[in-house]
Amino acid sequence: MSETSIEWVPEAGFVVPQKQRVRRIRTAVTTEGPVLRASLIGIAITFLALFLLLPLIVVFYEAFNHGLGAYFSALTEPDTRAAIGLTLLVSAFVVPLNVVFGLAAAWAIAKFQFPGKSFLITLIDLPFSVSPVVAGLIYVLMFGSNGLLGEWLQAHDIKVIFAVPGVVLATIFVTFPFVAREIIPLMETQGTVEEEAALTLGASGFSTFLRITLPNIKWALLYGVLLCNARAMGEFGAVSVVSGHIRGLTDTMPLHIEILYNEYNITAAFSVASVLALLALVTLVAKTVLEGVWGEELAGGSRRH
Amino acid sequence: MQIRVVDIVKQFDPRAKGPVLDQINLNVVGGELLALLGPSGSGKTTLLRIIAGLDQPTGGKVFFGEEDASGLRVQERRVGFVFQNYALFKHLTLEENIAFGLTVRDRATRPPKAEIRRRALELLDLVQLSGLGKRYPAQLSGGQRQRVALARALAVEPRVLLLDEPFGALDAKVRRDLRLWLRELHDRTGHTTLFVTHDQDEALELADRVAVLSQGRIEQIGSPDEIYDHPATAFVHGFIGESSALRVNAREGRLFIGDRPLSIPLREERPGWGRLFIRPQDVVIGEKGLSETGRPPIEAEVLSLWRSGPTRRAELALAGEAGRIEIDAPVATPLTPGEKVPLHFKRGTFYLETPAA
């Protein structure tokens, strides 16, 4: 490679090594031939189009296949409305609870040394490694009528399984790692020195948390909340086990979609599915925007899921 | 305000050999600028954090003036603490950073907004950053950040100032400038100041008194002159300034290298082996064949030569077990490696290691 300041790079044109363009300069060592490059990109794009983009398009195509009228009447049907309402209700419970749990766990892990810390870290990851169906079964075994606490719950007339509390519990279990996982690495890299500075300046513990810790992690926290929310609304396996599929009562959107589909109510099934898919897209856009705005900070702490 | 540290002991790990801090007693006189100097791991930062209340001692007490501060929480101690890596609040402007200590006060003691702002601007002036109040820490250089950190610490009207390696993360030039600036600021504001450093130049240049720490103990406390000219222990002599340690023997009230007596006077009569510390400028190369005692002079072989600022340095090996010595060799004196030259020792300090039985 020549020593001149301007050089010709295939596909990139003349590349001037100015600071802002430095990423486009390729060195001979890391540049593959054009054929290999094209085929690699081709494979990746074909795969993504076939397995991700096409299904998404199909969802919206099927949803609107019988016109807008059919679409909206499917969405306004009482059981569907109940399912959407329940899904929103579950999220409204799960997300704030997970923010509190996640913050508490992250705070404990990042800012303190204590015995059993690595065990706690492993425990937080448990929901990722356990099948959601098993998670649901755990709750049935705990709170079901033949379960560990079943008799006591029945005696006090509390319904958990085949009721909304069960759905909320199962969703909390599945979504627990999202918030904690996002903020733990960030808090660890930031350390405690700013908090110590705030304390020496006379701030109370709570004031330090509100004014120093929270602003430092707000983007990562928001990111975790987005992911947590998307998963909470979309969770199927664990919820399916504990909900009992009672239409209009314990059916969430994913469960309702399955029921509609099994009844050959294709348009309705895809209409509800399109709402969920739309939500996923909104999450994705918000995530991308967040990464753009606060890329560095998030990169410090991300294990993507 | 005076700081008094009484019998402070800190043991992080009970299985470790020695405590991090071992019975530390220290008096910082009101208005004084005292440096805690020591190599890394000597416990100096731990001591500073204990005084601030950021760490709890295993035993001992800390007094501010007459008040026993040992039971006080960090917030109640009213210390100004400056961290090595500034620890500025990234999401706040400089003005907000400096005002932080005042804005977090509860309603009863918090000054009105306008007053807080006035104080913040005043402190920005004091640290020579007027007009930069709306900037964020990321937009500043290291030296500027550390000045903001100091202003922030001063804003709460601390009883004492504690600085933890305040210039540790800065380059040499900025360090020197900030050193002078801090000295001036201290003379103007008169805060009792305790600062931690591993840089002896910084400690000797800046401080009224220096406390040298090693392995959790205070080796010596004194003025920079006392520390440099009259090191109390072998450690201090080896740590402060440049010196070579020779293995020598004390007997009959004199020091011997091998069988050659030295003209350096002994402070005590006890015989035994020990180490003689000699600074490079305290040795001269004598005339060949001459000696005041009439005996053949002590000779050493030149090992290597190198330029050191205005003079030249030479490393020489003495005969026998005495060891090697580094000396200032005038550029005019012709020397070649391998050559044997007579040495004359003008000054040195002897520390007895193993008293003879």
C-alpha cells in the first residue's frame, strides 16, 4: 500500500484519511476480495429476508387481506380487547416491578462485595437458561391446587394459577434478567467514586441515588425497560402453562393469537399478531435510536439478547 | 481546624500478614499543608479515606479539633475530598457540580438559589475558570477538571481538605503548574490540608510537613528539610532523593568498608553490620595515590557512565561485599569503564541492621 494521503479503494472511491472518514479506509490485510465480500453479504441478506423479513410481511399482508374493516372488527372483538387489555395490565405490573428488582440487584452486585455474589449473578441469568414452559410449571407446582402453597391459598380464597396473578408472576420470572443485565455492567464500570464524592459533599444515600446514580444509568435503564416490555407482552410459554386459556379472562395477546389461529380465524389471528409485531418494530426503532444517541454507554454494558 | 489521628488500625483481611495501617498517630496542625508520602500499598490512601469517613478503621479514633469524629457519618464530617480521577458528575455542568453540595442540603440550611449561584461563580473565579460554568466536565482538560473538583470541595465550606493523589492523573508540566497554584490557593484560603502522594518532589515542594508512610507505619514526620537532610530510618533515606546503600561494618567507633576505615562519623557506638546511604553528590573521585589517613584509598571500578542533566553519573563497584554506588562525576573528569578510581566519601548516614552479639 502506498504512502500517499489519498488512495483508491474499490467501492469507496477516493478515500481521504481525514479523521471523520477514517473508518472507510481498509487495509490490505483485512480486506477480502470483491467476490467473497459480495457472496458473504448476499448470504446474510438472503437469510434475513427469507426468515425474518418475509414472515413479517406475511403477518401484515394476512392481517389486511380482507380489508381494513375486517382488520378493525377483529381487533375490537370483546375477547380480543380483553386479551390486549390483559397484556397491557401484565406489562404495567411486570415492568415497574422488574425495574425495582433489577435496580436493587444491580446496585447490590455492582457496588458491594458480599459472599454469594457470583451465585446471585448466576441466579439472575437463570430465566435465560430455563425453558419458559418449565418456569410456568414451577409456578403451577408452587401455587396450583395440589402445589406447595395450594391448600393455604385455597383456604384464603386466593387464586394464582389460572388467574391474572399467575400470569404476572410467570412473566416476571421470564423477564427478570432484562433490566438487571443491562445496568449491572454499566454500574460496574462506573464504580462508586461519583457516589462517594456526593456523600462527602453531604448528600444523603437516597439523594445520591436520585441525583447521581440514576442519571448515570438512565439510558441503559430505559433500554432494559424497552426489552423487558417487549418480552413481557410477547411471552407465550410460561404464561400458557399458568393461564389456563380462559377467554376474556386469562388470555394474553400471544395466547389469544394461538386460539384464533386454531379456530381457523386467520384474519383475526393475524390482525392481533400484527399489533404485537408492530410493537416489536417500535421497540426495535427505539432501541436503534437509543444506541445512536447513547451508543458508547450502552456498548459498555451489553450482552445482546 | 486541627486533625488528630489516634492509634488508627485498619485490617482488611484478618488472614493477611500485617494490617494495612498499624497504630497510626498523626497531628495535622490547623492551617497546615501536610503531605502523606509513601510508595503504593503503604496505606496512605486508606488513612485519608478513614479520616474522611469513607472507610471505617478497625480501631482508633479521628478528631477534628476537640470533636471526636469517629462516630460521624461521611456527610456529617464536613470534609472536602478531592479524588485522584476527579469524580466530577458527568451529567452536570461545572456550575451545578460546584453547587452540588449546597443544593442537596435540606430546606432549613440550604441557601437561596441566587446565593448558591453566586457562590458557585465565585468559586469558579477562584479556580480561574470564570465563564466556563455552563460547560460539562467532558469538555475540560485534566488540569481544569481537577480545579473544578477542588472548587466543588471548597463550596461546602469544609473543616479540612483531603486530597487523594490530586495530580496523579496529569502530565508532568500540568502537575508542576497545579502544584504552585495549589500552594498559593492554600496560603490564601488557609484550610487545614492533608494530601496523599507517591511523588516525593510534589511532597517536598508543596508541603509544610511531610509524613512518610511505609507498610502501614509512619516512618518519619518532619519539614521537607528534615526529611531530606536527616532521614530517620533507612527506608526514608532510600525512598527520599537519590542514594546508594553500601554494606558496611561498624566497630571501634568507626565505619569500615572491608578493612578500610571511613571518615564519616558514627552517631552511636554500637558495633555491627548495617547500610550506609550515600547521595550521589556526597562522593568525590580523589587524586590517585593520595589519602588523608596515609593508607591506600578506597578504590572502586567504573561500571558505566551516563549523562544526567547538567552533570554526569557513574556507577561504580566497590571491592568485596560493599556493593555498588552511583555518584556525580564531573563532565571534565576523564573516566572510562573498567578503570579503578579512588573515592572520597564526604557524607553519609549509617543505619545499623544486625547489632553484633
